[in-house]
Amino acid sequence: MDVSRQQNESAARAERGPRARTRKLMLETATRLMQSGITPSVSEVAEAAEVSRATAYRYFPSQAALVHAVVDEALGPILDWRSEAPDALTRVADLLATAMPRIDEFEATFKAALKLSLDQWAQRQAGTLGNEPQLTRGHRVELLRQVTVPLEGKLSTEAREQLAQALSLVFGVEVLVVLKDIWGLSAERAQSVAEWAAAALVEAAIREGQTAA
Amino acid sequence: MDVSRQQNESAARAERGPRARTRKLMLETATRLMQSGITPSVSEVAEAAEVSRATAYRYFPSQAALVHAVVDEALGPILDWRSEAPDALTRVADLLATAMPRIDEFEATFKAALKLSLDQWAQRQAGTLGNEPQLTRGHRVELLRQVTVPLEGKLSTEAREQLAQALSLVFGVEVLVVLKDIWGLSAERAQSVAEWAAAALVEAAIREGQTAA
DNA sequence: AAAATTATGAGATGCGCGTATCATAAAGAT
DNA sequence: ATCTTTATGATACGCGCATCTCATAATTTT
């Protein structure tokens, strides 16, 4: 059974009434707390939203479920991104321009999601996998395949796939973690570096495709 | 006060005797547990090493301190890496060939370290910063500056710095997280993608330096 | 060998998260 | 208006981590 599916259904089923109100209240509270840097426990959200712990746990049975819901909100425009640009270079620049500021804006949320996915990986390794919501973290694949569509004739399928994979290294929260936290760059500089790297990768792939053909 | 410094001093001060033996035993046990995928709590290490919890906490006052010590071990050959190769392309390939297999081998350990650094970032944001060991996570900077040394005359200082920053995106645990966990690649494929991307970045930087000059 | 120092273990305590129970309050149906 | 259903809150419980205390064992010093 897919838990997130269940949550979506129940949310859709009761878009008004007390259920929806309380859920929305909690989600807003959780988002606000996360924006302020905290990765709140369910109890903390309960207190901040002024509902009882018991009620809070009815809506979000774990911190993972909570973060999952907030991430879904935060992704928002990123998931809707499409590009009709004819060349991959423009598409990737466009994607980064859309996604990176959003990711930076919700930095704490995405870092919390990354942290949870690491948790789940570890638990999977240890065999101790609970019935947690199973963070998605795969949107990158779809988005970057979109980016490489204009190269369909010019590159082999393998080369396109490899380009998409390489691009996924310069696009996401991980980029912020490395460039801001380790190098101490500003968000603007970080984005600029990511854009430069992305362009370099696309051009390299195209160049190789030409020499091969 | 730098806690890791204190630990190093006490370890150096008592390289033999029961202190050193127990510490070594715990470290080996912790490493073994981490290799098996668990990110053990201090209590778990205590049990596995067959010492009492109280003793364990005397050596490693927190899980963070424990992971920090294990990471130091795991880094091992990576920290000693040097390259005398005359060109940056060879150097970066050499660095990846040395470091990535090691990182993959100790994947669980490095992921645990990444998780802790995210924890600490969140706590910093929230103002709740304990006296934790403060994970380093900055070795990348030094290593990659080494890589770009051969470009000293050919590129501007800014361009070299940007290259090093871009390279840091294709080198580290994050690469494994993205390519193995999200894309489902094997360790070998992941390394191959990282190597391709790194080479592409270096070549792009060189090309731009030439046109600029 | 005796005394002083130091390391260890067993247990108690506090704290936070997640779960379960049960009574009350609110909303909806007849 | 009454009854049924559903949501909520207060409380208590179990569990694991981290800390503290104190007695015992091991090691070092004299």
C-alpha cells in the first residue's frame, strides 16, 4: 500500500470540513517552521499549531510523512516545469533558472528530505525498514530527460542518458550543500557555478556526438 | 574548544594501555557495524564491543563523535592523495580513481557523515547548536585546488576557482547518492559518469581560458 | 606488597518520540 | 430536537538514547 497515495486520496476526499482545515493548518505550520530552519517533529508542529499531539499524529503518523507532505508543496512549480526550447542548452539553463532559486528558498525543507532519504537508505541496509512513506527523490530523472530530448537525433541513447545523469549532479539540493556549506558561496554564486557546469556538460556531450558521427 | 582536537590529543597521549585498547576496540567495532550498513548509536557499539554503555560514552560522548572518528579512519588514503602529473586532466582522473572506490567502499560511513552535517546545519539554523564535534567536510576544497594547480598560468584565478567548485559537484558521496540511489546505477557506472563529467568540466575550462587569452 | 590512581560496570533517572485508550466536544443525519 | 458519527484532547505507557552515581576491578606508583 502506498501511503502517500492514501494521504492524497483522503485529502482529496475531504477538501472541506474539519479534516481539511486541521491538515492545512498543520501543513502551513510545518512549512513555516521548516523555513525557519527547524526540522520539526510531529510533536513540535502540534504545539506550534495548537492542536493536541494525538490529533497531529492522526494526520501525520511520523516526521517522515510530515516532511514528505511539505516537500510536495515546496516542489510546486518545479514539477510543472516544461520547456519547448529547441536546443538542450537553453532547456537546461531554463530548468536551473526555475528550479535552483526555488530549492534555495526552501533549502531547509529539501535538506530535511535529503536527510530522511539517507535515514531510509541506512535502515534499508540494516534490514530495519519501517512502513515509512518512502521519499520519492526521483523527479530529477524525468526533468533531465526532458532537457536532453532535443539531442535525440544527434546523440546515441547511451550518450543522452549519460548526459542526463551527469547533469543531475549539478542540479539539486546537493549542489547547495557543497557550494554554500563547504565552499561558503552565496546562493547566486552557487547557481552561477551550477549553470556554468551544466552548460559545459551539454556542450561536451554534443561535441563528442559530432566527432562520433 | 575543538573537541576533535581534544580527542586526538588524548588518543596520542595514551597510545598504549587500556585507554588505547578500548578506544581501538570500539572504533573497529563501529567501523564494522557501519560497513554492514548500520549507523550505530553509542549504545549499540557498546553492546557489540562488549563494554558497558557507561564506558562507551566515556570514549565517544555522542553518535556524532563516533561517526567523526570512523570517517577519519575511512578517509585514510584520500587525505594523503597527491599528484605530480603535469596536466589537470590526468590529475582529476587520478583523484577520482583513488577516492571514489574508497568512498563507495565506506558508503554507509560517508552517508552517515553527510547526514550528521545536515543535522548540524539544521541545528545551526534553528540556533540550537550543541557542543558537537563539528564535522569537517572540507577536504574536497584542498584536493581540488591541487587538481587545478597545473592550470595556474593558463586560467585566471577566478576561472580556476570556479572549475574547482564545479568539480566538487562530481566528486564525493553526493555523487553516489544521486547516481546509485536515484538512477539506480552500479558503482562502476557511477564512477564512469563522474569521470566523464569531470573531464568535460576541465576541458571546458581550458577551452574558455584559451579563447579568453 | 600496600596505597593511590584510574578504568569499568551496574543501575537509576530524565527526556523525547511514537502508540494506545478513553472521555468529551463538534458535526451531520433523521 | 435527538441520535449517530466523527474529530479532538488529555492521559498514560513503552522504548531507546544520553547522563549520573557509586561500588568494584584493574593498573600504576611508591
